[in-house]
Amino acid sequence: MPASDSVSPPVILGNEPGSFPWSVLAERHPALIQKVRDAFPYGPEQHRALDALLKNCTEGVVEPLPAGAEDREQWEEWGTREYAGRSWFDVPWLWAEGYFYRQLLEAVGYFGAADDNDSAWHRIDPFRPFKLAELDAPETDEELAALDDLVGRPEEEQARALLHGSLWGNRADLGFRLSGADEQGEAAGLVADDSETLWSLLRPARRTAGPVCLVADNAGRELVPDLLLLDHLLTRGYAGHAVLHVKPHPYFVSDATTADVVDAVRRLIRAPGEAAAYGRRLWSAMADGRLVVRAHPFSCAPLPYAAMPADLRGEFASAEVTLMKGDLNYRRLVGDRLRPATTPFADVTAYFPGPVAALRTLKSDVIVGLDAHTEAALVAAEGQRWRTSGTRAVIQVSSPGEQSLPKSS
């Protein structure tokens, strides 16, 4: 860790009424409990557990997992030993969010043992209806149809469109409608852009034997453009092989799991036109090992990546570059702390064992790597709302030996 970061700002808590973290704990989580309750015909046991979780997470204190929980010891190492007995609002917000989702899975019987009375709900994803509804929405058909127009465009334009599609997810129609207005909108929304540095790391002439890793964020219509980008990297020689990191179990409502990857590829295959070709290539790449899906337990840890275990550190160290997708991964990558927005991205990611790129739409307060002029203009235009509105994004890259490369504006 650089000397300049030896004294870190305090971690973000959720105990300031009216703050964004507070609204997540006090409003969003209770609403989600009701949404999950309505999505399945759960029985009385699950209903009682959900009611208890609602009361506990809003009025109570952090409680350990049940004695028989398969991952109780793991969660004690991750924080319940330290935080048990404290208000949900007085522990690190990143931790409180992660533990809420673990307790939600407990309430609906997701981790129930095969021989208990709740085994019917064992490994049933409580968020699956929401994921499938988004994946099967008419808007998905419209976005995939744009692939037919993308095929005939120059390689550079295709690469840019697919990168921006992955960055913006379902907000940008996969980034394929590159009219002048769309380009101006993207330029205004992209407040830090190291894409030139990223492409330099992916040049085929520079490639060694390592994979390109993509750490996924959401399922559904946001996972599809991630898969399209990976296909492009594989078929155009930017990557010899790739690793897609997903969650080992449901997390944060829409976070991608292996089942969600399969659903997304199948959705591509059954689509008309060029989308089906992407889907078939991805299916083949998974089958022959050029695209590996990885679900490491630490992907669901409520901790920053600075605390990653040695085996995961080794995987990222061997990668040509690791692409960190989305807001949660960004918070885990740079640390969930309110540092000055002008703090260099390279400083707070110096611990990372290899080149790393963040592709992130801003949906929470944490942000680093902005220049002072950009930050001042954003604050003057929107106050602090730009940090959480999802209308701004960054492509930020940190790589040893690459910091002197020019960055696009």
C-alpha cells in the first residue's frame, strides 16, 4: 500500500439518516423482502423467517448464522464474530449489505439441508423470476437485433461498441446505436476513460499465456453484453482464453451465477440473426475450455479485494488483465471508503496482483481517479447526485509500467 494511503479514510457506515447507505438498509432491503415474499408461494416457515429478518435488519442487531449453517465458520472469519450484537447501521455498509443477502437466503431455505423440512426450497434462487423477466423482456430483442447492424462495421467501431455495451449494460442499448447524439451522451456520462490503455493491454502482440478475466456483476440484460465482449475478445485474438467469474450462489438480487450464464447464452442462441451466432460461439468456447466459468467463494465475501485469499490472488496475477464489472466490484476493488474523488485509481489498486480495469456505472458514493476539473463540474451541475444516479460511468485501468501511456479524454 502506498505511503500516501497509510492512513485510510473511515469505512462507510449506514447510520446517517437520509444518506444513500442508510436508504438501502432502511428502505431498499425491507422492500426487497416483500418482493421476494411475493415472488414465490413460500410456506408458513419461510414467511415467519422473512418477517423475523425484516424486524431484525431494521430494528435489531447482527446475529450469527444458525449453528448448523454450512458456511457459519466462514462468515465468522468474514465478520460476524466481530460485528454480532451491533446494529446493522453501525457496521461497515459493504459488510451489512452482503450479510443481509446471506440472511435472506437463510430465511427462504436456500441453504437448507437436503433432509430437513424445508428441502423443497433448497438451492432455489429467490431472485430468478426477476432475472428471467429482464432477460426475456422485449427490450432485449431490440438490443440483440442491433448486432446485425454491428457486424459490417470496422473492427475498431465494433470493439468500442462492445466495450461500451458492457460498461453501460442495459442502459445503452448495448452501445450499438452510435449516432451523434448517442456518442455525445456517452461522452458526457463517461467521466474517466482509460480505454486506450485497456486496449493496449489486450493487443495480440503483447499477449502471453494468461487469460483475460472478467468479474461479472449483474445477470439478465447486463450479463449479455459482458458475454458479447468476451466473444469478441476470443474471436478477434485479444484473448487466447478467458475466465468469467460469477457468484457461487444468489447475491445482491441480480448478481450473476453459473445458471444465469447458461440462461444468457441460451437466450442468445434462440434469438434471430447475428445474436444466435454469438451464442453458439460462446457455447462452443465454454465446451472446449476457451471460456471458463469460475465461482470462487470470495466472490460473495462482504470484504474488499485487498483481503482476497492467496488462491484467488494467484489467479488474478496470472491474467493478462482483470475486468471488474459494476458498482459492487468497484467498491470492493478500491475500498468502500469516502476518499477524495481525485485520489489516483492506481494508488488505491496498487495491491492488486496484476493489471486491472474497472468498467463501472456509478450507483454509490465511492469514486476515485477523477481530475479536479471534472469533479468540480459534476458537483456544480448536480450536487452529489451524480455519484449514485447511474448516469455516469468510468473506465479506469491500473497496470504496472502502463501509467505513462496517454489516456483518452
